Amino acid sequence: MIAGSIVLMSDRRVAAIPVQERGEVLLDARVHGLMVEDRKQDAAGAWAHVRQGVLTRLQQAQSLLPGGVRLLFIECYRPPSLQRRYFEEYSDELARAHPDWQAAAIREAASRFVSPPEIAPHSAGAAVDVILIDHHGRELDMGTRVNASSEESSGACYTNAPNRGARARTNRATMGSALPIAGLINYGTEWWSWSFGDRYWALQIQQPAALYGPVELP
């Protein structure tokens, strides 16, 4: 998949999607049978939370995987303030690397890998960063690390990148067969990024409104 064929988070059509908020609470996925890795752990435990509707679908996706394979979640909910910091830091990095770029070009490039804060699926409790592990808890070969940028990975972070290895291709296909059946969609620039109920999801499956907007963890 090439960048030009992917609708980016910065696309104005994403921001134009209205939100009909369901008002579901954020739930800790760890106490509902899912495995959440601690590299993104925060004091409030926010990183392990998702909306109820997302949790139900992740549980379903887990049940659809082959025996001996499990989902391991790296990050789920992300507070809006943290999302804003991530976006600004990556935008600043791009601006330093490309001093000739205009602000609009920097925003578009940044949104390939960090969602603009106002529409970010993570800040709605609607998105997860996820990998596969085997029955020993070892991470399977997915082709790149989670959160690898296009610059770092030579584009291999794109879900359907042609420069994936054979094992990564197989493992991404395994994950990509279970999560969509459960109702989640993938952000094509990041093989690890899946969501349900957010604005990007609504645009991609042609729903009139999103189910979840930005929310603060109580």
C-alpha cells in the first residue's frame, strides 16, 4: 500500500464526521481477560483502558486467533493532553528535518503516524496499538517495531508494505483476519493501529457519525 492510497487522519473528511457520543465508560482491559504490556504504563493506568464497545470487540478478536497466538496491547487510551504532546513533538521533528515545508505539509506528514489531537482515536478510548505473541509470551515477527516511523522503517510500517518479510507478512495477515471480523479497522500507515467507533472508523465504513469522541479518564 502506498501513502497516496491511504486516507490520512489529517484529511478534512475525518474532522467533518460528527460524534454521537454513546457515553460508555472507559474500562481496564487487564481485568477483562486481555494482556496489556507495561512499556506505556502511566500512574493512572490510563494506557490500559478502552470503551466498553471496543473491549467487547477485542475479546471477540482474541477468540478468533489460532491456538497458541494472543493479542498483546501496547497502548489503548491516551489522554488528550498526551496526544497533543506527541503530535507537536513529531511535527517539530519533521519541521527541523524539512525546513522548506509549509505548515500544511508538516501537518499532513505528521498525521501519517500521530493523529491530530482533536480527532485522535486513542483519546476517544477507541483505538489500540497491538501486536501478536506466542504461547510463551514472545512477540511474533511483525516486520517493524510498534511506532516505527516511515523514515526509520523505509515504509515497512505501512500495513501492506511490499518490503515486509515473509514471517511478518503471515503474522500481519493473521492479525488482519481477526480484528476486522470483530469490527475494528486498521490505519494503513501503522500495522499495529486498530480502532472502532471513532471518526476515522466512521469515515472508512461509511457511517454517518462516530460513536466516541475525546474523553477524560475520571
